Amino acid sequence: MRAIWKGHIRFSLVTIPIRIYTAIDSNESIRFNQLSKETKNPVKYEKRDKVTGEVLKADDIIKGYQYEPGQYVIIGPEDLEKIKLKSTKVIEIEGFVNSDEVHPTLYDSPYFIGPDGDIATKTYALLMQTLKQSGKVGVGRVVLREKENMVLLTPYGNGIMLYKLRNPKEIRDMADVPKLDEVKGADKEQLKLAKTLVDSMSKPFDKIDMTDHYHEALKEMIQAKIEGKEIVSYTEEEPEVVDIMTALKESIDQAKSQKKPMKKATGRKGKKGEEKESAKTKKQKVG
């Protein structure tokens, strides 16, 4: 695994040399190229003036911020240079907070953090174990590519995970979602059944099938195309809409039946079973 960043974690007077690694395997993604329908050649991306249609070169393009419809303020390289932040190669921890204080909507790109060198392993382990035992996560900031990023450090397995954090101001207000003001309290009987259903369907997260079926089907289709095979498709049936109470009760029964261990049928009776059957037959004859 190749590091993409090398620097330090610093909180108060404690400094830990670290390296950062990409946590996401981009090789799992399937990407398509745009091709000419007639020639099957790759299509070149061209930047054009939306009004004149003229093809532009990189030197012909400048940055502009639209502050009103059709009105732009021009931002030049010299303007950006004035506010440019110096990359310090240090993750400055601003503080430690309870993990449940950081809402999942703020989590962005995940990265692995590893110690940089043998000497760093002890202080790295100290921070990791402290985070684990305290239930805290570290919130800090780092300058990457001339931009300041807020980051979160959390223990993960035997190491430390880093997440880029979104600014809370970027998250829209949940109250703006249509129809939420019409959501009322649930029926007590339905709620009781729903809780029972949730309990019956509860399982460890690692037992949940996380297979991306579309991704797998896409890979199979591409491979079939390469091998010149026929592509077979199917139409998924629309699920039947059932009354909520009936659906809950039937769902609970189904979940419970799936959890019951299957008894192995032997097809043979044991000695006691044969004796009982024999006694039953005799009794019937006497009667």
C-alpha cells in the first residue's frame, strides 16, 4: 500500500509522525469511456464558449464567481495567491469530543493512518488505545492542496482512521423536506408489531449481505460482451402492496421461521420409536 501523504499528528506538545493511505479501492469501480457511435473512437472533451460555440484553449479560460444571474466577478491567480494557505504537513488536533456528537452526515472521504517509522509506533499505539478506551474522537485541521480541511480521527481495528469532514453549514435543514410536517405518531398496535419485527430481524452487521448486485451483473455483462455471448435479461416483478397490519404479522412469522434451526430428517425410527409403535398396534388390536 502506497502512502499519499506524509506528515505529523500534533495535539498539545505530543507529535506523531504518520503516513496517510487511501482506504477506498478505486479498482472496484467500473468506468465507461465515451466513444463515437460510427467509428468507435474515443471522444475528446472540448471546452466551448456557451454563447459563440468557439472551442477554447486552457489559456483562454479564467475563473469567475456568479454573484447574480449573468453577473460574474473575475478571480485571477494573483487574487488566490493572496489567500493561499501554506501546507504545514501537520494535522493539528483542535480537541477531542464524544463520537456520538459528530453526525454521520458530516463524514466524508475515509483514509487509513499508519505510523511513519519504528519510533512512531509507540506514540501511535498510545493515541489509538486512548481513543478506544475514552470513547473520544479527535477533531482537527490540515492543509491539503492549498485548502484547509477539517478532519476526524477515530480508532479502527488496530489502527486509526481519518475522515475528511463536511462543514455543518453544507448540510441542508431536515425540516425543509416536503411532507415532514404531516408525519404523525404511529398507531400503538402497529408500533408494537414493528418493534417485534425489528427484534426478530436483528443480526450482526457482518452478517448482512453487502453485495452490490448491479456491479456484479455489470461485470458479468461486460465479460459476456467480450466473449461474444448472448446477454440474458429479466424483469423484476412489482411487489404486492399488503395491509400494514397483515404485512407486519406475516413478516414476523417469516423472520421467526428463518431463524429456527432445521431438524435433520433421518427417515428411520429409533428403537424406542419402534417399541412405541409396536405397543400402539397391539393396543389397537386389543380394542
